[in-house]
Amino acid sequence: MLPDLTQYMWIVWLVLALLFVIVELMTLEFTFLMLAAGTLIGGLGVNLLGGPWWLQVLMAAAVSGLLLFTIRPLLLRALRRSSALQPTNVDALYGISARVLVPFVDGDGSVKLDNGETWTARLIDGDATQLDVGSRVVVRAVRGATVEVAPEAAPEERTIDHG
């Protein structure tokens, strides 16, 4: 006579849910999290209510499928909406303004960026004689430990038409 193993199905549901959570921690796509929730809600829930094993499996599959096609897309959309791409490190330097610290000689000088960093600079266009200490420039490129800068465009003057 064989023992009735269906009385231990609750252990199977817990182990399966734990495995799904571990896999989810490695993938981070909410797929296995939905399977784990379906396993706990459908499988373990029906088990605790005294349902037969086939109904437990059926409910676990149904709840997992429902969660996969309803909740998962909402979670992914919310996750991707909140993670706007922010430039960091060298990528954040493009377009930043700076002040000339050391006058440019043969196109090379030194600038202090608006973020407080001091960089060796190379002038890529414009006349270096126009740039005195304190003049404003804009970073156009980063080449190793040197930023390539261009003179900052003068702000346009607005004219008021009184006519």
C-alpha cells in the first residue's frame, strides 16, 4: 500500500514558489514573479481549502496566466517610465558651460566646468585672442583628459517694437 503523497502538496507549492522567486531575482523581468504568485495563490490556496491536486494545478496555471497577461505589462510599463536615461560621467560633460582659467596658447588652455571640475582644454573653433580669463565656453567633445571647447554664443538681444 502506497502512502497518499497529496497530503504533502503544500510543500511542493512552497518549494516551487521559492524556486520561481530565486529565478526572478536573476532575470528581473517579472515573469517568474507572476508564476510564483500564481503558485502561491492558485496552487497553495486551493490546497489549503482542501481541493484535489488537479484543481490545484489548474488554478495555479490560471492565476499565473492571468497575472502574466494583466499585471506584468503594467509593472514593466511603470518600471520603464520611471527610469529615464540620465547622462553620467563623461557623457554628462557634453554641452556643459565652463569659464576659461588659463588663457589659450596655440589652442590649448584650461577651463573650470560649471560642475566644479578643472580640465585641460583645446579650442576647436573661434579665435583664442577673444577668450580672456573668465570668458564662457561650451564643451563640444571629450578626448581623453582634454575637453574640446568652443566659445559660448552670445545671448541674443531682444528688441521691443514700440510701433
